[in-house]
Amino acid sequence: MKSPLRLTYDGPLAILTMDSPPLNLFDLAMWDAWETEVTRLSADPPRALLIRAEGRVVSAGVDVQVFADIDPAGAESFWASQLRITQALEALPCPTVFAAHSLTLTAAFELALACDLIAATASARFGLVERKVAFTPSMGGTQRLAERAGPARAREFVMTGDLYRGSTLAEWGVVNALFDPHEFHDAVHAYAMRLATGPSMAHAATKRIVGAYLNGGVSAADEVLPPTAAELVRTEDHRTAVAAFLAEGPEHRTIYLGR
């Protein structure tokens, strides 16, 4: 049976593609595939990860049959398991990019919010529409949207259940980059590849510092900064880039090796 999710590689860039036509719905098979692939990526992180989707839509969200089938006695365990996928994706040490070329609803958008960067078309539509089944986003989307856009925007987004364009979310600071729909997939691939071929250890350090800030504010980030900087001083990429800068100037073309 074909998996709804496939993991491929383009050199240092891992590409995770949702391909479960026609709507890339999050049913049990999709969630199982996500758990498998995120576990694999956690054990052997790439230098960058691009998440994308085949088809007309990125995802129409959760298959409503899932809600009908959940045993209330096991609901807490079920949703805790799905939240762990979000947390594991967020914890990857490499840069992560979510590509949204069109409609991106509920679980898919929650996973996008766990990524470092979101790229979209201006016309792509995003929604956390769980209110239609008298529910609330349960893969961590609400709090991660609040982190990016503020609590008032998160409440608005979830309580209204409205759909918002990529252009609007770019204004809110939720979407990081907008690309033309006619060249979207090539453009976002190049965007992610730039990260994959960059100074990987420095990117991981940046994620560590931002994570410390989010968990404990400026003082927590300050605490982890000196040992993190000391680790970078010892990396091959740093030493090579410093030497190249001194020899060639700021436009040097150092090839980073990720170590």
C-alpha cells in the first residue's frame, strides 16, 4: 500500500512530500506516516528539511471520520501522540521550511507552524477550522500561531474559523516568504537548498538560542549563548569562512560542509 508521505533527498536537503490525493487528509495512515518519518529524521537529521505537498491543495485538514471514531476514554492519549509529532518536528536541529502553494488547513497548518520558516503563494489560504466540529486545534497550532502573530490574532483565527490568505499572514509575520505560483515549487526548493548548503552548525545554534528565548526570555538565551558560540568557534565551517573572508572579503564563496 502506498504511503501518503514520502521522504526523498536532494543532496543535503531532505524533502518530505504529502501525496494522498485528492485532499491529503490527515487520517490515521497519514499520522502514522508522519510519526515514522519524523522519528527517522530525528535519528539522522539532514542539513535542512523541506515539507511540501502534491496535488491541488496542500491539505484539507483532518478527516472528520477520525473525530467520529475516537474513543473518549483514549482521547487524551491520542492527541498527546499527535502533539508529539509537532514537537519532534520543531526539535529538529536543522532549518525546516514548509511550502504552502494552496489551501492548508488544520493539522497541516499546525505542522507548518512548527517549522522555522513558512513559504507560500499570496493566494494560498490557511485555516484552523476546528470550530466547525466544536473542537479546538490539538496539535499545538493555537499557541504556535500566538507565538508568531500574538494572542489576539490567534484567538481571532481559531474562534472565527475563517480562512486567511498567504499575503495576510505575511503581513502578520506568520509567513516568511511569498513566491509566484507559476514558479512556486522551484523557488521554494531553491530557498530551502540555500539553507541546506549553508553553515549547518551555525543554523543549529540559532535554533538553540531562539528556543531558549522562547522558553525563558532574554536571560535564558543569554545563558546558552557563550557555550554555543564556543562550540561554533571549533567548527570547520567557521574556521574556513573566517579565513576566506580575510582573504577574499565578505562576498567569499566558501562551500560549507556542515561541520
